[in-house]
Amino acid sequence: MIIDILNQDVPTPAGLIETVLRSSGVAHLASLHPSPVGDVVVVRWDDAVTAVVPEPHADGVLATYEQRTGVPAYADDVPPAQWSERIEHALASGKGSRIKVALVGVTEFQKDVLAATALIPVGETRPYSWVARESKHSSAVRAVGSALGRNPIPLIIPCHRVVRSDGSLGHYAFGTPMKAALLDAEEMMPRVDAPLVGALRGEVVCYPTCRHARRIKHPVPFSSVGSAAQAGYRPCRDCRPV
Amino acid sequence: MNERDVLRRIVEDRPAGFVSMVRWSSPELYRGLVRLVRNRHTAEDLAQETYLRAWTALQGYSDERIAEMRLRGWLWTIAMNRARTHLGRASAPAVQDKEAPDVGEWVADSDECERLLSLLDESARTVVVLRHVVGLPYREIGSIVGRPIGTVKSDVHRAVRRMRESGRPTDDH
């Protein structure tokens, strides 16, 4: 039948869809870069990072990328030199706040948690309760921990800088030893083993890793913002202890 | 996925919706373009151009406008505009011509479908491809080629009759 002949299929060339999605700039691009935790695949959309994945796990993450985000991620074997420089510098120095990020396929809650986490400066740490409060979800400390565990952009969004109030490191997707190593590399080891510190004749109480606290010659330890307040100390406006 | 799902996806998320649209429409777009321009390489280039223009346009459309779109017809209008200069070309260079570029990309005269379509003039070929290769409704074809539905219908019927008459005696009833 004529109509059947006209109807017959013409197979679509493999790669047509990929070419279209790449050339339109809609597809995300994945490139390999060195980092303090080993080689990582960094996925970007334009100039914003959407994911950082350790190389051994990359295939699995990229295979489900379109399912989670709605767009595929294709390999970019030779990324622009400018991009490589920027991202590798951010990974090596821990200064991820300079890199634009795009959180795709995450909940609003996660976005709030990760946005707060992104504020933690290099070499400093914050407790989970601080992240909960900063992200306006004070009562959801455990959920904060889970959300951090699912951080799609580790290293750039420094979930490794979120620790327990009791001083222990807490969980980390790459393992606690890696978390310790990263914090070590950032030279955050505080001189005082206490939740909070103030200067001897000071007015302000800080987290021990706060850059102001490091300059204190004679640190006075405090166990809480409350006990510090009783001694006449107000919370630091930079590290905002909770 | 159907057209409504795709449109909904485009409204809620332009990039993800575009991906859905490309996946949903590319087999049909490519197939139609190959039959229109008779060359696979050209058809691929045209498909790409069509989608690039579509993406640029979609980014500027409001949600309301997108929700009301007739997506297939809209895509094919863009595709026909891109394809215009490639239609009605002389058919594939003679196989003996080894200098001809992309000679392997031309749809061979031995392809039965191509043989039938080559019996038609450019305008008849276009409407037959849109109707019977792509499967667009007459209303859409009419607006794409800028002719009344009635005219398009009779052009298609006449072309099919022509192709039928050229067939082997064992064809058709």
C-alpha cells in the first residue's frame, strides 16, 4: 500500500539529539578536574556549577542526571582553560563562594540549607544548629544533617565545615577521615577546645574557628551563648554563634 | 509523552521542557526532512537549525502563550522556513559521479518511498510528506504551506492517485 510505504520509518541518526542539546546550550557539561579529594567530575550549566562528583562515582550520577534535573549532562573533554583555572583554584583553595552555583533537582529546604552552608568561610566551622538557624529552619537540625549529606556540590558548597556542637566532626559523604583532612588542610584547628571563646577583657563571644577568635591572645572558654551573656559577652556579628 | 505533556513541561521548566520536546519530536522531524530534501546530512543540519530557532523563541514566550501552542505545527513552520532553499533541488547526483560530496547521504532512487515521491512536483511532494510521512492534520498543513485545507486535501489525494497509478499491477486495490 502506498500509504504504508510513505509511512515507513527513517531511523533517526544516533547523536542528533545530543548535538541539538549541546549546540543550544541546554545540555549541562561534565569535565574532570583535580581536587583535594582526588579527581572530581564537575558539571556546569553555562558558568554555574550544578554538581561535583568524585570520579569513581561519576558514571552512576551522570546516568541518572537527566532523571533528576530534566536535562542531560554530556562530557566536555576539553573545557575552556578559563573555566578549568577558576574551578580548580576554588577546589584547591576552598574558596568556593566565588563560584556561581545552580541547584537543580533539589528541594526548597535543601536550597535554604545549602545557601546557609555556602556562607561558612574557609578555615572556619559551624555547628549543624547554626546552619539550621541561618536557613530559617531552627527546629530541623537532623533534617539539616540529611540535606547536607545530599549536597550535590561538595567542596564548593562547604558541607565539610559543618560539625557537631560537641566538637566531634559528624558525618561526611566522603568519610569522616576525609572531612578531618579537609579541615586540617584549611588550618582551622582551633587552639581552644571549647564550644565558644571570648577575649579576656572582651565584649564578644565567637566560635573558636572564627577569624576574630583566632586573634585572641588569652581566650576565655564558654559553653553556651547564655553563659557568655551572663559574663557580659554578646554574640559576634560575623560568626553569629547560636 | 504527548504534546500536552510536553507543553506543560516547557511551561514549568524551559530547559527540561525543551529536552522533552526534542526527544518527542525529533524522529518525526528528521523523517519528514529527509523525505523533503532527500539528503540525510542536510536533514540533520536542518533539524538542528530548527531546534536552535525554536529554543531561542521559547525562551521569550510567556507561559500563557506556550500553553496555547500547537507545537507540531509551530515546529514544522520553522522547519519549512529553514528547508525552503533545499526543496525542489534536482535529485541525487548520478551514482557514477565520484566527485559529488556526500554521495552516500542522498536517499537512493532505489528506495521505494523516494521513487514514489520523485513522481511529484515540489509542492505536491511537500504536502504528501507532511500528511503521510509526518502525519500532520490537514488543518496544520494548510497553515504551514499557506493554502486552504480543501486545496491541500485535493492536492494530496491527487498525488497519492498518481503514485498509485505508477505502481506495479500487484499494488493496491
